[in-house]
Amino acid sequence: MTYLRPKFRHPELPRNARGYTRQYYEGALSTLCAGCGHDSISGAIIQACFEMAIEPHRLAKLSGIGCSSKTPTYFLGNSHGFNSVHGRMPSVATGANLANRDLIYLGVSGDGDTASIGMGQFVHALRRNLNITYIVMNNGCYGLTKGQDSATADEGSVNKAGIANPFQGIDLAGLAIELGATFVARSFSGDREQLIPMIKAAMAHEGFAFIDVLSPCVTFNNNPGSTKSYDFVRQHIEATAAVDYIPEKSEITTEYEEGTSKVIRLHDDSLVQLHKLALGWDPSDRGLAFARLHESRARGEILTGIIYLEPQTRDLHNMLNTVAQPLNTLREEDLCPGIAALEQINEENR
Amino acid sequence: MKPTNINDPEYFHKVVDCQYACPAHTPVPEYIRLIAAERYTEAYMVNWESNVFPGVLGRTCDRPCEPACRRGRVEEKPVAICRLKRVAADNKGEVRHLMPQVPFPSNGKKIALIGGGPASLTVARDLAPLGYEIHLYDDQRKGGGMMRSQIPAFRLPESVLDEEVNYILDLGIHTHFNRYVQSMGEVLAQDYDAIFVGTGAPRGGDLPKLPGRQEGAANIHIGIEWLASVAFEHTSKIGKKVIVLGGGNTAMDCCRTSMRLGGESVTVVVRSPFSDMKASPWEIEDAQREGIVIRNCMPPKEFVVEGGRLKGILFEHVEAVYDENGRRSLVPTGEPDEFIEADDVLVAIGQENAFPWIERDLGIEFGKWEMPVVDPVTFQSTNPRVFFGGDAAFGPKNVITAVAHGHQAAISIDQYCHKKDLHERPAPAVNLFHQKMGIHEWMYDSYVVEDPRYKVPHADNTVALKDRRFEVELGFAPETGFMEAQRCLNCDVQTVFTESLCIECDACVDICPTSCITFTHNGEENDLRTRLNAPANLLSQDLYVSHQLPTHRVMIKDENVCLHCGLCAERCPTAAWDMKKYLYQVTKTCKVWDAAGSVLETV
């Protein structure tokens, strides 16, 4: 009987720029159902953080409640973490980010945690352009409570009990674009080639980076008739472009034919290279992105890839004009500089 | 790459590295699991069926399995396979009733076995139950061949050897001991249907041209001859200062035996560097533990004899120089020659085959180095009635190789006697057993322990060196044996992939501790090996490639460091991965023990 993972690893595991192997980014053994899409997303996060050579202590993972929100236990075991109240991860993340702007924030949520109970929090974090990578592991059902339809279940999608969903599904990516998000992407847990560079680009993006990841629930929503099953998603997926993430100070090594690729420079000078671009696609055009999402939805297709990206933005700290130093490191003498400083300020305002 | 054909019995056989490396292909993980289950008797029988001398080999085997052990690739040391075999032999219950029972109805055929060593005895065991009348000739007074004459009793107690030799002789073998066969022509003239030659490599190397060899002859002994004369109690003493020339296992046995017969200052001198020594590392270690000094890069120049008596040897100092082809030459360093005193010298510089008793006009063709021309598959010589095996066939190897030869020669002899084509070899017997019992439960103990290799306890030198018969290795106690058995990775429990069930959820990729599994687009092997989740640089380890999946990718598993922990199969939501126990058995002339029977009961 095994609930334990052997500690032996491949003796020749590659090391990243910090000298760590992938093992250093792993977490505890997952207790989710075997074959859960969420585990695959965890794997992609581990790989992305390994490849970006993030120092684990420089990253904080935050989550709410649900199968998706359990996953931070299963990756980045050496990083900071906060498992918050149902749907309240965005406010905890906002507080954490304001207190220490030096960390990389990774929010992990589900369709229930974001589109149902947490919708109010989600939209406000978004419109404030909080500097966070916000991943929704979207399976269209409440897996932890035995698979009821969630708010992102598509209209007409058949659940495991054989009943078609009568309600319209919320398109979180469309909503994010509408509300002014600066990085909006959609992917599929079963497409790591796309997901890994996408997570890397999202983490490099300064501002709210939203990734809606379709993540089949093998136990409750992988049946025929479901629009979030492995088979359905694979058959209906349509990519805007393939994504490459090129870290700062590296060079683009792959050239693509004119008009089939586009390079976007992020604020930290790293690059996002999109290739195999769909005809007439421009991810920096918000209106076009919105229209494309609608069109593909009308065709019954699932549009994936980086859908909208506005690289040069002002995040919450910029908007609030906070000091560059993390607030949690300010000492009492910084915050209360004393009577002399007060006198000086008063003097300046007389 | 083409999809892997897992129906080829050799594919999964190769994954069981230890079994694949074993010349006799003993199902190692199977008997190790039986040991862990305290089913020592069955563990012994699984061995006995395959390698005939579990007690002997559990002490003296050259262990080709251990360097191959997968455990040695994920951590420092392999499983102590050899010494676990001894645990089975030491703790077994009654086994005779499990072996073929005499008398066997005669099949009217008569076989002569020349030489009573492991190869001949294996042929005897495999043919006797079929009703062959078997006559075994040996010039010693007991059976066992080099296992008796060359392996000292402190490594292999006579009682252990006698027991296992007798299991075979008691199958109704007609023994002709103390009989040196002087003429193959005479044997051929008798009414034997076939003759098997298992006479070993009886001639020890010498240094006839080294100055002083003649004059000092009284105190210069040939290693294997000297060991035999100790074993048969013609020699019981040696001088206080002993030099052993040579760096093989015989040299190690010579020096350690000298320590027990009165040697006080025993020095092994090797002409080549340590790294080129032929002795097994553990034999070198054991010798050094007993206070034996080993010197290297010193070829002997002269036996120094004064007043008709050996005084010692003069050695030259050399260093090994390798040319661009890797060929070695020993070049003098220019240091002054060194004289080492000695009362006796043992020369253990290799062994040779010798067949002075085989006339050259009997249709038995001899080739290079006066070696018989022997078919490497059938072991038949150019005289169809005569077969060779063991060291006699292809030069000095080891016991387990001799046993493997014996099995194959027995098949050939049986086919020859029944006028069948010798090149139509029987296929191996293979079984794949489901192991699943529940979501997280397997019929085998899939948990991978992290314990480093356990050490076999040794008797203290003060006791061990007093008596040449005192067994110096004490063997694993059952408890330690269990812990060591748990280190086995169960490489025979195979990861079997069914692509039609796979939904490509990546669960197996994520859970695999050693990053063995990759889903990617197919390509040539060289290219694929660079595109996997972890480096696949060990080319001797196969890639398991599936048929194409719905996403046009293939599943590729690098077998190299798979821990056989079963997590891929536990994580697989559709049972596309399954763990199946693979039992591969070399087919023998007759079934003396059905390992598959014990496997079915193993839980």
C-alpha cells in the first residue's frame, strides 16, 4: 500500500540557474482523485517555477476552498502559503501583496471559489490590477461536494447524473477582459506545452495575470455530454497561438515566417513570443480579443492561448503610489519620524 | 521509434536487470520476495531449479547480477543478492521431498560425464529424472570439482558443498571417483549415447622462465594445485613469510589460506595497477580485512635463491601507460628494484585449459590455444556425441556460468539422444500476473525503502584465522536478511501500458518519482533520448514506446531508473498503466520445481 512517494529521484536530474532540481519545487503527495486535471496543472506550475529558477522563498501561494485550492499543498513545498476562506483569497492576496511587494504571488482558485462564492472578491482584485498570477482550475462542477454544476458549466452540458445544465455559463476570460484585466489567457490542463510558458509569462507580467485552465474532473464531469471532459476539450480546442516565454537577457533563437509570429516585451524585459498565430490575431487589441472569444464560443470551440496582453501597466502599488520598500520592512522610525519631521511638514504647508 | 513489442519475452526480461545479467537467469526478485516472506524453502527451490547450487553460490558466486542491479543506479550500492541467496539456503526447511524422487524409469540411454564439477553435476541433475543412466568420472575422491579443490573451506564449508553435491548424486548417478580418465578414445569406445566434458581449466599458470624458478622449486607452488592439496589435506603448513603472485580471486584465496596455515607476513604482489586487478572487489576487501598487504605495479624479476633455498623475490617497479587505443603497457619507472623476503611463493597468475587425455584423432576438432571447437549455443563439439561445458568449453569463467552451460548442454544431449535438431531450442516459460488488489494495494510490497546496503557480519580475525575450516562470513541473520530483501525494487513487476485506455491526463508523468515517463511526439531514438523529462543516457536501457495516442503523441518510458513503485498505475484513472509480475524461466530438460506455482501463492 503506497500513500508515500519514494524519495529517490533520477540521479541525473537537470539543475536550473539557481542550482536546484525540479524536486526542490515539489510538494506533498496529492490526495486528489487519480487523473485529476488539477494535478497536471500543479505539475505545470512546478515545471514553470523550476524553469524560471524562482527561489522558493520568494514566492507566496494563496488559495481559497475547493479541490483546486487544496493543490498548493502539492507544489512548491518550500514556498510561503495561505489557504484562506472560501472565495476570499483575493482579499488575503491583496493584503499580503500590499504588505510585501517583493514576493511573487500565485493565487490558485477554482470555478466555484472564483465564479460563485468569490465572484465579488475576484472582480475587485482584477480591477485594481493586483500584481498576482491568478489561476482558475476550471472543471465546471463542484467536485468536492460530488459534482453539482458550477457557475462555469456551459449551458446544455450534461452532468454525471445525465441532466443538462439549464443556465448560462460564466466565461471568466471574457469577464476578465471586460473588467480591464491586463493579462488574460486560457489553457487546458492536458496541454503542458502551452500551459508552462503561459504560467511563466503570467508570473513575469506586472499586474493581474489571469489564466483560466480547463481542468477535467475525472470523477464527476468526465462523462459523455460534458463540455469539460478530456475528450470534449481535446476535440474542441482552438489555439490563438503557441506561446514561448523568453527570459530577460536571453535571445530569441527561433525565427518564424513573417506575419505568423509576434513578440511582446514585458516590463522586466523578458519576452513573450507568440507563433503559429491565428489569422488576423492581435493579442494587444482588447476589442478584438473580446470579439474572438465570442465568436469561438458561438462556434462551440474553446479558444486557448494568451487572449489579451497589455504589457506596460500600472499595478496596485503604482496606482496607490506606495513606497518602493515593502511595507512590512518599514521600521517604527520610518513610519513615525518624530516631532522634527512633523514640524517640517507643517512648516511646508503653512 | 516503433512501438515496443512487449510480447517478446526478452523485452521484460531485460528490465529485470539482475536476472538478465545472470548467466543462468535465476528469477532473483521472485526468490528475494519469498525470503522477505520467510518462505525460505521455496526461495531455495526457486534457486535450485535455476542455479543448482544455491548454498554454494550464496557464498561464492561472482555475482554478475549485482553490478547490474537497478538499485545501484539510484543509490550507492546494489541489493546484496548473493548473500540473500545464502539466507534462503541457511534457513530453509526440508527440501529433498520437493526434488525429483528416485527411482526414475529408465529411458535406455547412457551418458558419461567427465569431470565432477558444477557443469557436469548440472547436466546430471537435468538428465537423471528423464531416466538417463549417468556415469560421472572424476579424479578427486568426492564430487564438486573446483568448488571443492579451489574454493577454501573458510569461504565454503565442506558440509554445504557435500549437501548440494549429494542432492544430485542421490538422483541415482553412478559415480566413478578417484578415476582419472586417461583416454577419450576409450570412453568413446564404450556404449555411451553421449559424453559430456566438464573438466574445467585444470592447469595453473607458471613463470617457468623467471630466473631462480628451478632452484627455488621446493618453495614455489602453483596456486590452484596448492589450494587443492590443502583441500585434500596433503598440505597443512606454509612458511611465515609468503608472497602470492597474481591479482585474481585465486590469489585472494591463496593469501587468505596462507594466513590460516601459519603465514604471518603475507603479501600479494600484482604486476598491474590495482584498478586492473581481476579479483572481485569484495574478495580484495576480505583479504585486506585479514591483514594482507597488496602491492601493485611490481612485476617479479627473479626468484632469489641462496644456498639452494628460496629467499624471496626481486621486483621491478613499473607504471601503466595507455596508448591511444587504450592498450596498456607496463613501463619501468626507474625506481630501484625491491626485494621482498619469502619462505614460500604461491603463483596464481591465471588458469589454462588442458586436454592431454583427448586424442586428436577422434573427430573432436581443436582450434586456437588448443581449445576444442564448441558450438556456443548447443555446446556440441565437432564429434556429435561429445559435448563440452563449464571452463572446459570456453576457458575459465565461474560457477554460475558453468551451471548455465550445463543446462543448455543437457537440453542438447536430450535432443541429440532423441534425434532432434539441436538448434531448435525450447522457448523460455513466461508468465504475467496481475498484481492489483485495490486502489492503493498491490500483491507485492511496492514501498521503496531507503536503507543503504546491509553489511554481512564476519567472524573476528582472531578466531577466523586459526582454523582454515572456520567459515569467516557469518551470513545475514533472518532479520537483517529481511531488511536487505526489502531493498529489492521488484523489477520483475512490470509497468504495462495499454494505450487504448489512456486519456493523457499526465497523472503518471507527475507522480513518477524518477521522471521516467514522457508523452511527446515520436522520433528517432537518438532524438527522443534528448527530449525526455529526465536524461536517458544509459543506452543499454531500453525506451518503452507506445502506439500513437489520440493527441498524436506517444508514451515513452525510460526503463533505466524506474523504481517499480507502482505509483503510475495507482495514479492512472483508467488503468492504462498496470503492474504485472513477470516470471521468466529458462526452460530445462524437465521440470524439477515449478516457480510459477509458488508465485501464484505469493501475496
